[in-house]
Amino acid sequence: MKRILIPAFIAVSVTAAFAENEVATMRGTTPLDEVGAPQTFPKVINSDIREVRNYPEQPPVIPHKIDNYQIDLKFNKCLDCHSRTAIEVSQAPMVSVTHFMDRDGQFLTSVSPRRYFCTQCHVPQSDSKLLLENTFVDVDEVLTYIQSQEGEKE
């Protein structure tokens, strides 16, 4: 049997962080050996307004409720609005063309089985409090900053 050794400084710093409540957790202040009161489910945002992505290649989030949506081998409720044939009537964005490609890059006439179950990647948003601050900076901001720094050097 292999043993995994954790350097002492990592174990001590992690333990210290938990002891000082520096690590954000969904448990709140409930000790690990106790069961806390269940939290209420946050309200789902149902605005139908496209959200800005938080990082490159992020799958778009779902800007509406999907309660009781049937998504199984026989039916996919999402495609009622987001399929190529439905977007004119629904005014919803069409499923990305990447969802019509198989693993070899060949285009299919319908959504690839690998991409059929939408909620594997796409999720509705809630009005819950963030556990951690998002420090993501868009590449355009990074490039602007670099250009401004280069301009100061000249």
C-alpha cells in the first residue's frame, strides 16, 4: 500500500486557516462534528437576460428557471426553444454549432449525444451570496494594462 506524505507546513497552514475561519465554506460556522440547520435554497434568477461570462470558454449560464424540465434519453425540453428550427419563434439563442459535432469533428444533423444533456455544463443562476470574491480579469483589460505600462516606459 502506498502512503501519501503531506509536508508538515501544508498541514499546519490548512489547519490554522480552518481554525481562524479564513477558509470560506458552505457549512458556515458549524463545527465538523455537528449537523447544522439546513440552508434555504437560494432564489433562481429568472430574468431571461444573458449573463456576462466570468472566464474564457465558460459555458453560458441559463438565465431562466428550468424547474420540471425533462432532459432524458427520450426528450430534451431545452431544444423546444434552442434548436435550429425553434429559434425564430422563441427568439432564444441557438445551440452552439460545436454541439453538432462528434468527437472526430464531423458535423451531425442533430445535437451530438455528448452534448445532449445541457445541465452537465449549463446551470441556472441564483441570487446566493458568493463564498469567494471573483478576481477574474478579462483579457481585454489585461492587454489594455500591458499597453499602458509599455506606453509609460517610452
